[in-house]
Amino acid sequence: MSFRTTIKHLQCNRQTFVKSFSFARFNSSSPAVHPPRHPSISLRLENLPHLHDEDPYSHLKEDPIEICSSIWVKAFASLPNSSFSDLSYFLSKFDLWVLAYQRSCADLAGSFPPRHAIHSHVLRDLLSLRNAVINGKFSWNRKANQLIRSPNDKSRAHLISKRKLRAMLESDEPCFQDRIVQEVLLNVLEPVFEARFSLKSHAFRPGRNAHSFIRAIRSNFAGYLWFLKADLSEVLSHIDENVVMGSLEKAVKDKKILRLVKSALQSPRKTRPRVEDNEEMKKKKKNKGAMKKKKILNENEPKPDPYWLRTFFNFAPEEAAKVPSYGHCGILSPLLANICLHELDLLMEDKIVEYFRPSKLDSIWRDSINDGCHNPAWPEFVPASGKEKTRKMDYIRYGGHFLVGIRGPREDAVRIRKEIIELCENIFGIRLDNSKIEIEHISRGILFLDHIICRRIIHPTLRYTSSGGTIVSQKCVGTLLSVTASLPECIRKFRRVDLVKGDRDPEPLPCNPMLYSSQAHTNSQMNKFLETMADWYRYADNRKKIVGFCAYVIRSSLAKLYAARYRLKSRAKVYRIASRNLSRPLIESSNNSAPEYSDLLRMGLVDAIEGVQFSRMSMIPSCDYTPLPRNWVPYHENILREYIKLQNPGLYSELHSVVKRQGLSLPQEEISEIVWSYKILGSWHFKTNVGNEMEGG
């Protein structure tokens, strides 16, 4: 048959071929589905360009953790303003794609699949996805024709209906292959920008969280009078595509990476449903509400979050509840939000230096911007200022919210707010009004992350060692920065999860979601919740009070639940039988021949009942007042910088010259000399090889 006749027959069967071929690719784990062919057509699926037989195991050559580590080392070893134009080299590493697949499966199915347990057909599909991304043939949100399937997708042996296909295309659930590409891009881009990000940013970053933010407030924001509390959450929900790409192109020059991110930033187009579809959806919702059945999980389907974790998620503060979402970027969106807001961080750091005006008459910051002039072991305390105050400001950001502390008059706070509004309009193209940037005085308290930042006037007695070695006691007056947990916010969150009612005098309600659970399971769930709450309020001054209130609510709620379940009528009877921490069993059998609870526990037929934690105030841990260093960085960044320093050959030559010049000395001898100098002279005096005596602070 001639070539023209072959093409003619191919066009006749094109629709059937495309349906069968796309279905075969969509169900790659099912048995092979071959399209109907004309007898004279010798076209095979194996001859298609993206289905060529390529061994994926030949591409598995390196450890993916070593690849990620090399990206981190390269990013932190480069200059802060350097750009990267060869990131496609890491994008072509197939081992990185396998790691991204494993992480995506862990997020979706709840289990991290071992590398040797991944099937060969999955590796082939993953290789085809990598090739499509590298060759520029990948497009986002291709739900009808995915190159790799989710492990939770059911294998179908027949074509899906139009209704199911339309529901799949219109659903908000992201594609599994998009999640893999996002994971790869995150592994490549995150180290590049983590080396450039400001120390003032604490959200959506590894090693930094709400706790590091609160500790930084406690250590660095003492002495400020006026605070600007700004809300830029509009940037997290929507931002101009050109703004994101402009910020991204300052560090990344790779065209493939930029093309991928730019195509992902485009928002998905959603078709407006017809009136008939809306009526059908309303009928279905009514039918579902009338007939609710328990959902049976599939074999690979992850279990839902436990009750204690879902309850804790409802306690998320307003500043931490919103997660950025841009187009099809998915898990890449928080990084892109920080990249855009990094421009604001740099400008605010410049304003901090411009605003600083030292005064010799003040008690702190008299000489330099980094000179606190107060006890670093007690950074919350600031001595009373003199006749004139040092003009200083500081800045810290958590996601789309930030705080600016100002030591100066209110007029400066108003002027700085106006400048910040102009900066946001120039950078992000958004116009903020005064309600988005509030000016508050420290005496009234500033609510941030469900913690209240305020101050107290105290009269402590300071003891220090003078130059002669004598201990001097001096009584002084000053302000103490206090960071306390907000009890009204805690009550409001408990009311949201239906565990209390009322505001001023909250009354605990029974924990109805745990009605059909055993006493042992219920107590263990609530103990995990209380442990998490105690850790969340770890750096609050009133940690004992707020955790004690949470324990009271949980214990009373469980007592009401057990009173209803075991028909004990009142909480007092529950406490009398199960004790104060509800650790004794409440089940009582009328049959005397039934075994006791202790016998069943010894035989392993029942679970041990844990007592509800923090039943007494003495059991609650106190606030953690460990000071945060002024230029604190996470542990992994310190390790990276130490590793990069050790890789520098000039370090060893410098150490060799120091040893030649000064000689070697034992650490024990140096420590004994330092201790003796402090004990006798009150300061550190040591002698060099030349014989000159030097003094250290």
C-alpha cells in the first residue's frame, strides 16, 4: 500500500487510536491496551518518540541526597549577589526525580516507598516525565493524559465515562505528575535562595518557624516603644506574574527553569458550570446528606489525620493559617512568596541603618547599631533610659505579616508607615490603607501569633564583678519585655472546635467525636494534643497558666463524655471512680464471673489507660527563657558554613602559620589561665610568645 493510502486509513482511525492510546498511557499499571489497527498499518506504540525503550536503571548512578547536598554547598559557597545559569544540569539528574517521586508518594499515601521497591514501569514513566520537562514538552495540569499515575489511582480496564472525565478535569485536586515536578524544582531552587534570604524572615523556611520568631522578638525587640503591625496577606493569595519572575531572574538565569515556573504561575481557567449542573449538584448534596455512610479506605489510601492533630490544626494563628498558592505552583508557592517578599526585607534592612541615631545619654545602643549595652543573658530587660533616647528601629517578618519596632516618637512611626505603603505599591503593585498597617504602643500590647508582646516596669537588683574582682550589687529600674500567650484567643479556638461555650466564663463541653472510642484511646489522643499545646506555648511567660487551662478544658470535657457514655450522671462521680487524671477504668460489669481489668491487662487483651497529663500545676513545664543569639542561624546553615570553610585550602595554611608563630598549647592550660585571671583580676589576661601582656573582655 502506498504512503498516501496509509495516511488516509490512519486519519480514518485517528479518533479511536487517540482514545485507546491516551487511555493506555493514563492506566500504565494496568495490562497493555492496544488500539485497533488497520491491517495495512504497521504503526506501533513502541515506535512513538516518547515511548522509546530506554532502560531507567542505567540512569540511577548517584545518591540523590548527595546531589541535594552539592546544590546547598554550591549555593552557600557562592557570593550573595551571584546568579546561577546551569541549574538544568541538576534538573536532568534522574536520581533527583526518583527522590521527588518518593516524597510525593509519602505525602499522598502516607508511606515513603523504598527505592528498590519502585516498579520498573513506574521508573519508565518517571523517565518519560523527566525527558518531557527537559525537552520543553511538559505542560501543567494534564489530567486526561498523565505521563505517570498516582499510586492511589485505580487501574481501569475500560474507558471512563464523559461524566467522570469532566468531573476529573474540573476538580481542584492537582495532578500527581505536577507534584513531582514541583518537588524537583523545590529541591533545586530552595538552596539557591536560602543562601540569599534575610535573617529577618521566619516563615516557610527550613529551620525557622513560629518559635524562632517568638524567640527573636524576646531577644531583639526590648526597648522599642512603637510597633507597626502590617498585614500583607494579599501577596500570598495573588501577585502579578511579572513581579515573581522579576525577583526570580535576579538569581536564576537558567531559561528552562524560568520557563517552567512562568508556565506554572498561570492560574487555571475554570469553566463556569451551567444551571442544570448546579441543580444536579444540589440534588446530589441533599442525597449525600440524607444517606451518610462510613467511608471504607482503599488498600493504599492514607488514613485521615487523627483527632488530636485535626484539633491542633484549628488552633493555628491568623498569621500562620494562610499558605500561599499561585497557579499550578503548589508546594513551590511558599518559596516564591518568600522570593518576592525578600525585596521588602532588603529595603527594610537599609531603612534600619538609615534611621539609627545613637545618643550617649541613653542606656542602650550608645555607640553602634549592634551594641545592646545590656546583659546578653537577660535580653528582655532594658535599664531606664537617660534624658535622650537613641533612635533605632528593627524589623521581623513571618509570611505575609511583619512587625516594625521603633524607639522614637510617634511621628517617626507615622512617617515610616507612609514609606512602607509606598514601597509595597512600588514593589508588589498593591495599595495598602492604614488599617493594614496599624500603629500600636507597647504598653497596650501587640497581638501576634496568638502571643501578646508587652512590657512591665521592674526594679531588679543587678550583681556583677568589678575590675578588682569584688561582687557589686546595684538596684536599678527598667522595663522587661513580656511575651505571654493570649487566653481569649485560646478560648476562641476551643469554642471553634466545640469544646467550650461562652467567653468570659467558658464551660467545657463533652468531646463528642470520641464517643465511640475506648477510654485508653481517648486519653492517649488527648495526651498527644496537650503535649503539642505545651510545646506550642513553650516560650510564653504564662506557659503554666495557659497549659493548665487547656488541661482543665480537656479533662472536664472527657469527664462529661465518660459520664454520658457510662451513665454516671455527673463529673464528680467520674472523678471519684477514675481519679483526677482519669487513669482508672470506668467499665464495670454486673457479671461477677467476668475477669477483672487487671487480669485482662496482664493477658494483653486490653490497652493500658494513660492518665490525662498536666492534672496538677506542678506537672506543667515552665517557660523556656533560653536567649537567642543576636545573629542566630539554624543548625544546618552552621554545619554548611563550617563544611565550606574546611574545604578551603587557605584555612590550613593559615593555621600552619599560626602554629609556627605562636606554637601549640593545651586547651586545659588555657582554660586554667582564664579561670585564674577572672578569679584574681576580674578579666582575662594572657601572654603571647613575644612576652607582651594582653587583656580580653
